[in-house]
Amino acid sequence: MQDEIALMPLSRLEDCEPLIPFPTKWDFVLVCEDHTPYSKRDQKKRRFLEELYRKGFIIKTIKDKKLFHGIHAPSGFFRKYQWLLSNPDNEPDVPCENQLDEQTGVPISTRIRIVSFILRNTEIPGTKEKLQDLVRKKVFEAAFPLHEREHLGKCLKLHWARWRDILYPQPIEKIRAYFGEKIALYFAWLGWYTRILFIASVPGIILTVYGFLNFSSSQVSQEICAANTTIMCPLCDQKCPFWPLSDTCTYAKFTHSFDNEGTVIFAIFMAVWATVFLELWKRHRAEVVNCWKLYWWDEEEEELAVELIDNPERVTQQYQHSYFRSIAVLILALLLICILIGIAHMLVIYRVVMTVIFTQSDSEFLQERASTMAVMTGAVLHYLTIIIMTKVIV
């Protein structure tokens, strides 16, 4: 049997009933163990929930095997959010599918983002511990938002996030309702790019088929294959014999399949295609942005608005330029650029050195495929370098 408790400040927490009815919708859920009363973790939990209650949140606790604290933000939070962003309209100006909260007129994804921001920046007085600190110290085991409709995530999982649905249109409005405008706009671009890419794939496939059909008819390939008497110099100083030019016959034919006379025409076509794609995407993006009312959206302004909702007494700090900090950042950036340029040169030198090492190897397999092995190992090293430097820089 579940025990429902109305959470209020400690002085009024015991043996009391809530004065206002509980809402039917909850924005966030905090999960924790049923700690020993007045233990260190229990006191931190109570003080954190007290602080949320002081900010105006409605909190309900359901006691089962664990404690589930439902967090509900009143509509005043979101009216203030709309006023701060000068967007008091509850309905979009253009007809488009949009999941809005019935009480506040704010998209559900935006509502979750606002509540999440406030929870993550709420501090316990005195200790300055935040929600992420309490989760790390096992005061709370989990903290997660609740979406408006439970079936929305399942619907996206079954009809979108599967390989079998790769050829079907993306449910952009449902993605927007679940993840928010920023992620939905990315997938809108990705879907548009994929559709336009089909146009570029047609001449690309034709060019590839043309290259394979003319696999053996290229004049350059025929001359290389017939050059039995043309002797090439050894690839290294030791253990490398002279070799006939006709040994590269297969490689020349294979290369001609992808690098032939039609490649120049295809390159011109791709340049035109890229320009047309960007212009068409600008038009499509304008339609989406107008439908979602994002023309006047600014990430910094939204973050400032949420900060003011979280703490109305927040004082904006005056920006002070630091020449020392700017010089330090500039030196660090130049150092990283020099390191990246040095790594690029080292990868080129690596391929040259490994080619020589493979050609001097006792293995006939490595001798015959020295260039290929050098390129393959160089590509692996290049990939590892990118992964490592991405972690270092980003």
C-alpha cells in the first residue's frame, strides 16, 4: 500500500494535510531510498526539498520500496518565462502541429527544460550542494523528467529509431515534442539533406557504372597493361627487385573505374548541387522556424530568463575584460594549432617510413602490398589521433 505525503518545510512536515489539491501532471521525479530519519542523507534530502518548496514547487511523495518525490512547477513560472522573452502568445501564428501544455501554453519540452534548469541550480543553504552533488553522494538515486504522453517515447522508438523505417518520413513534430526544438531542427536538416542527396546519387551511380563498364577499355590502362618491357626502379635500396610497369595493371583499371573522364563533369555537378541544396534548405528552414516561432529565439536570452525565474534577486555581474586571460587563451590556441600541424606532418612521415619498412620485410605478402599496408595502418593511426585530440581539445 502506498503512503502519500505532502512535503512541506520541516516545521510543518509531520502530521499535516496539503492545503492545495495535488496536480495530475508532474514535471520531474526524484527517487531515493527511505533513509533513516534525521540521518545525514535524510537531512540533506529534506533541506533540498525544503528549498524547492520555498521556490514555489508543489511536491508529493509516494512511499513504496523506494521514495518517489513528484515535482510540479506552478504555471506562474512559465508565465514569467513568456513575459521575460516577450512572447506572451499561447497559440502559434501559423497552423502547425504543436504539443503545448494546456495550462501554460508552453511546449512540454520547454517546460521540462526550465524545471530541469532550476532543479540543477538549486543549492542547499550553507553547503552549496546541488542536485548533481546529491545524486553523486547517493542522497537521490535518480532524477528524471516526465513527458506529457507516455506513448510518445514508445512511438518514436517503434516507428522512428529503427533501421526498417529509414525510408519513411521522420515524425519531426513528435521529435520536437519529445526532445525540443534544437534537436528536432537538426533531424529536420538531416532528413532534408538525405532527400536532396538522392538527386546527387543518381549521376554518381551512373558514373560508377560507366567506369566499371569501361574497366578494360581505357587507353591509359591498356598502355600500362601492355608495358611488359618497361622496367621500373626498385622501391627501396635493399631487398627490392626491379619490376615491370605492367604489374600495376589491375590497380590502374580499378582506379580508372572511379577516376575517369566523367569525374570532372561530376565535380562540376556537385558544386552546383551544393549551392542549390543550401538555398533550398534556407527556404525549408524558414518554414520550420516560422511554424515553431523561433525567429526571435536566442539561447543566451533564454538562459538568462530561466536564471531570473530561478532567482529573481540575481544581480548581473559587469563584464571585465582581462588582457592576461586573452593572451593566455591566444597562446594556448596557437600551441594547439602547432601541435595539430605537427601531428599531420608526422602522419605523412609515418606512411613514408612504413612503406620502406614493409618493402624491406622478409614477408613476400608485405613486400607486394607495402603501399596498401602503409595507407591502412596510417588510416588507423589517423583515426586514433582524431579520437584522442577530440577528447583533449573539446
